[in-house]
Amino acid sequence: MDGKSVAVSLVNVRRYFGEVKAVDNVSLDVYDGEFFSMLGPSGSGKTTCLRLVAGFERASGGQILLHGTDVSGVPPYDRDVNTVFQDYALFPHMTVGDNVAYGLMIKKVPWAEREQRVVEMLELVRLSGMENRKPSQLSGGQRQRVALARALVNRPSVLLLDEPLGALDLKLRQQMQIELKNIQQQVGITFIYVTHDQEEALTMSDRLAVFNHGRIEQVGSPAEVYERPATTFVAGFVGTSNVIDASVARQIVGEAATISIRPEKIHLSAPDALVPPESYSIHGTVQDVVYLGMYTRYLVELETSPRAHLAVMQQNLETTSMDVLTIRGKRVQLIWRRDFTRTLQRTEIVEESGV
Amino acid sequence: MISAPPPLAERRGLLHSISIVLYRFPFLSVIALLLPILLWIGVIYLGSLTAMLTQGFFYLDGFTGRIVREFTLRTYQELLLQQNIDIFLRTIVMAAAVTFTCALLAFPLAYFMARFASGRTKALLYLGVMLPLWSSYLVRIYAWKLILAQEGIIGWLANALGLTGILDAILSIPGIGGPSLSFSIVGVYIVFVYIWLPYMILPINAALERVPKSVIEASGDLGARPGYTFRRIILPLAFPGVVAGSIFTFSLTLGDYIIPGVFGNSSYFIGQAVLVQQGTAGNIPLAAAMTVVPILVMGVYLLGARRLGAFDAL
């Protein structure tokens, strides 16, 4: 990211609500034109961080810089950022057109230009001809687009999005993810996107920050964060991961450190299979088999430490549901490449959210 | 072993049979639910209203003092006498002034309750607004009689602060003044505002509570200063609440006869006139005709309120 100018910079930002440290010493740079996601479970401080940038909350300490200017004491209406709210926050008594034109009215943009920009923006979000509808006459997805248009029409230097797709159903959400990314590339505005959905963050972001307990656990590109999680929390929250205790890790890699390995990186092999060079291997018994259509998930109990389990994901390239179920109870060898193993810093692990 | 359920016929008690009938014919349960309220509205309420309005088409024979039960419009024509027109205008102007004042006083409090107060403060404020409604209307009015009396707390305070001149100036305004606040139209106005204020606070508060915080934040986010947000977002969204509250304050003021009776001077309000006509004067037809005036005024008012979108949010 060298040579790129910084759009938003948080320097040791803190926000306390009484005893609760909602944002606990966060430092972060977001670059110009970047699609940046703040990912974390609810209560991790990501939304508070966004509200601090928007100006809805005042920081308890630290600095917030917009293009190098400290805006800590600047109210929202004087900041060159716009927000897309989780509940869209459309003005219910105004038409779609008036909603979108609202920011331009305040800036006293002349009528003709205003009309033209509103029309263009509604075209961009594919709502042409809906100017005279009221928000209550629109579907959830359409309201979401009006909210986006209302913010983007002001051409802010940074657009803040607070879980904007959270209320939509899965299919629409996936479609809107792609649309949002396309729109961001078209307009070239910096997007800061808050979400608890790791798949969404991985799909859309140029870079993302993983939040936990008001702190940032890791910042990086989706591939970096997924392939090289820095902490046990990131390993568990972004995708699923086998987080292996130091005691068990010593038996596998010969070193007492907390390590992680992604379930899909592990090969489920015959007990006597040859171990390729630069790989780890360990024996175990298949305890559970979950057939998931495209994949099968195996839970393997390790021979050397019977209370430790590794989850293994295998694509059903050659196997059917009948085949995989016969593996239950069999002795197997788990093999994976050494460089897929990550050594983690220990932080709190979240409950795995499905597969 | 699981025992087989008994045959259907054996399980059916009377209530069970009824419930099955209601299940098969859902409109029967709707009728059962609506019947009491329909009877009440249809017979008791509309019936007595019709009986009253019919009275307006009879007339009082001034010579014998008897009511002549013959259809005539002469009683309604009496409404157009200047003395009666004065009563109607006085009452309508009072109702409008009370409504306007209540809205001005209620809005900031309702706004504070909805936006800033939380937890205990909010509960205390709600309690404070509602508490007067739990005590007798008459007790509160007579309490105000003492407050507004010449030697009451307001007179004493004006005296202590050297503002007696201002008080006297207000009381010497012809038409609305009087010997003391407790015997003047100004006093009537003050007590009306006090008595009906909760009916304005609660609907405005309810309307403001329904405005999501994010909508107000969105306005600021789009560049609107607080004053602009207030005019363009908060006020329009709270307006139906103001109109709803004004329906209460306006109609309650139009019909009240106790407060003007206790605090007023010899100039009547509609309620008082009705009371006197049907009581002392024994002129039931004229009393009935007079009650038509507030009904018509409220009809026009409600139509206007509907045009302003007061019922859209219901």
C-alpha cells in the first residue's frame, strides 16, 4: 500500500461507556479508494469505531484524522463522510427523490444539477423511475439502494456502511455484495464496511480488520487474514480452523506452541499412506462424518491424545454420501503441508459458527 | 403400548362442540366479539345522540314555558343571535389559544422525554405527566382557585418580586381581565392549559418515540445542522402527534363548563350556556341545538387533521 494516501486514520482511539471499553486503543489506517472492512462479532467495537469516524460518538481519547485533519471535535454535519445505516434510516415522510436530494439541498446545489445527480445516482443503484415512491412502498433491497444512493450522491471522500446488508435474505445479500463492490469500483470512493459476516468481508474487501473486545486482532488482505491468522481468535472467527493446544502441538510439530490448521488443508489418507516431504502427519480414528453435499466434514480423534479432535473437510470429488459414511470408525492418517500450519498468539476463541 | 384415542363423539362436551363450530365458521366469533360494542355504540351512544339532536327541532313556547314537540327550525335559528355567536366565538378562540399554548409547552418536554431521558428519569417524567390524571379534576381545579386567588401564591410572588403592576395590567385588559386571576378569562385560560397539558404531551411523545435515532443521525450525516434537522425531519414526523394532541385539547376545551364556571366572569362558554339552557332556563331544545355547534366544529377540525396526515400513522 506504499504511495497511497491515507483517507482515515485512527490513532490510539478509545471509547468507554462507563466501565465498558467499547473501543480500546485502536490504531488503524484506511487508504484512499480502498474497500476496507471491519469484521467482528457483535459487541466487538466495530460499529462504535464507525460511529466515531462518522461523528455520532465522541472518542474518550486518541485522534481521528480524515485526510490528515483531526476531526475529533467536528460534528457529523461538518465531516466529509456519509453513512449507510443498518436500518437504512430513510426519511419516511419524503419521496425517494427527496431522500436522495436531501444532502444536495443542504449544500444548496442548484436545482438543475441536483435533479441530474439524483437521476444519475438512482440509475447507478438501478432504481430509475422510483423518484416519487415513498420508502414504505419499497422492498428491503430497494430501500437499501436508496440509502446507498442518498449517501453516495454527496460524493463523500469516505463512505461508511454499517452492516447494510444485514436485513436482507441470503440470495439478495450475495447479489448486493457484488453490486456494492462494483459501485465502489465505479465511483472510486473509500468504503469502510462494518460486518459480522466473515464471508461478506472476505468477498468484498481489499483489506479488513478483525475486531474482538474493542481491539483489533489483525489487519490484512482477505487472503492474508484467512491463510495466516495471527491469533486464535482470528483463526476461529474467519472461517473455521483447528486450533491445536501447545501440548498436542508438541507431538505433531515438535514444538510447544498454539498452532492452527484449516480443515480443508488436511488430507484424509490411509493409515499406511506415504507422507510427502515437508508435511506433518498424525494418526487418528474417524469419530463423526457429516455429509454436506459439496463437502464432507470428518471429526478425527487423535491416537496420541484421545481428547483432541481435528476437523477435516474434503471435497466430494470422487465420493458419494454412501462412501463417506462407511469411513466412520476407521483408522486414518491426517497429512498436511508444513507451511499451512500457523503459530498463533493466544486470544479468546469464539464458538465456531457452523462450517 | 400407546392406547388409541377415544372416538371423536365421546370426547365432545358442549364447549368443545361450540369451539368446533367457531373453528368452522370464523365469522361467528367475530360477531360474538363485536356484538357488545356494537350494541353500546349503536343503541346507547348513537341513540342518545339522535334523541338529543331531535330535541333541537322542537321549540320552547316562551309564553307557556312548555316545549312544543313539533318540527321547526326556529330553535336552530336562535343560534345565530349575536349573543350566541359571541359565546361560540369566545369558546373557539379559547380552545385554539389553549391548544396552541399546550403544543408550545408540551413539545420540549415530550422531546426531552423521547430523546434524552432514559431509565429512571424517563419513568419519573411519565409519572409526573400522568399523576395529575389520577386525582380528581375538581380537586385540581379548586387547588388552582387558591393558587390564582388575589392572596394566593401568584399574587404573593408578584408582590414579592415587585411585579404587581404587570399582574394588574393583565387583569385590567377589558374582556379577559377581572378582579383577580381567579375571576378572569386569563385565569380560565391558565387552568385550561394546566388541565389539558398531559393530553398534548403524551401523543407528541409517542410520535417522537417512533422516530428512530438513526433517522436523526442520518440527517446530520448528510450535512444538516440541528436546526435544519428539527424543521425538516423531527417536526414533520412529530406533527401527527401534535395534531392528535390538539384534538384532545381543542375538543375538551370546547365542551368544558366547569372551569369557566369556577374561574370565569359573566361571559359564557358553550358548555355553560348548554348547562344553563337545559337547567335553569328549561329550554332543552336550545341546549340541544347549541351542542350541535361543537360537534360541527370538531367535524371540520377532524377533516382538517386528516388532510394534514394526523391519522396516517395510526
